[in-house]
Amino acid sequence: MQQVHNSEKLNERKGDEGNTKTVRLSIEIPENIRENFRDAVEKNGKCMKDVLKIYMQKYIWKQSELQRNRQKRRQNI
């Protein structure tokens, strides 16, 4: 396994979103996964950062949707 190593760093961006703090994330993945992901991203003409950002936004949305559904089920009981 190869470790994707990035130093932890906080950045503040000012813009339409207000003050958004971003951090760097270090994860360990098999090298072949990273290469396959990079190839797929390049075929779609996007950068890895954009693809991961969109994925995380969808993941967060899906988790909040699941949470809302659980709360509705609890209220119906």
C-alpha cells in the first residue's frame, strides 16, 4: 500500500460561501486503485480534486437524506 501523504493544513477561503475552512486528508490506498482512479479521471477530462469534491458533496447529501428518513420513521412509530 502506498500512503498518500499530505501535511495537515488549514486554509480560509473568502467568497460566496463565506469563510470555508479546508483541510488536507491523508489516506492509505493500494497503488493500483490510485492508478485506476487517475486513469478514469483523465478519460473524463477532469482533475482528481474536482471528482473527489463532487463525490464528497453527493456522499454528504446522501447521508443527510438517510438521516432524514430515519427521523421520519421514528416519528411514525
